[in-house]
Amino acid sequence: QVQLVESGGGLVQAGDSLRLSCAVSGRTFSAYAVGWFRQAPGNERRFVAAISRNGVMTSYAESVKGRFTISRDYAKNTVSVQLTSLNAEDTAVYYCAARRATYSDYVGHYSDDYQYWGQGTQVTVSS
């Protein structure tokens, strides 16, 4: 079984930055592609960013491209996303998710692509 725990959320002002981290445990970290999703109250969970198990391939939602950066640290078994230029539309619960990847350069873009999920961390952007 794979466990994921998000951290780093909080209350920030518009224009500020946050770094969210996802700690992955239970299995071989390098075997899993990891994605980030977010869900605002009353809305559906939406794709944010993803990174392949080898760390080479990354993908971003159009709404966050150029503002968010995803990375992974193999020594710490973590995947992080740096959020910059935050605005009110970024307010949501952010979740990380993992899936066992057959191909080293695979990234998933849909919730159903992922097998394991964290509990989420709240990001609130105040104008």
C-alpha cells in the first residue's frame, strides 16, 4: 500500500507564493508517477500538474502554466509543487496522487489515472 501526505497549505495574500509537498511512503518511490489536483467548494476536482516516475516529463493545466512548478526529490521521497502569483481562483483543497507507472515517462492527467490519494491540504488566497 502507498501512503501520501500533503503539507504546506495555508492562508496567503494574492500575489504570494506557497510550496506544497507530498510525502510518499510504503512502496518504491521511483516506480510511481505523481500528480496534483485541486478542488474548490462546490466544484469538481481538477488536474493541476504531474511528473513522471523518472522526473523527466512534467505536465501542467493551462490555468497554472508558468506559475506552478512541480518537482520530485528521490532522496526524500517527496514531490513538491511551487505555487507563485497566487490569486483567488487558486483557492482550493490540493491533493497529491500516485500511480504505478509502467513507462518511465508516463504522466496521468485524470483523477481515474491514479490509484492512491492523500488527504489534501487547504490553500486559501485572500485579496
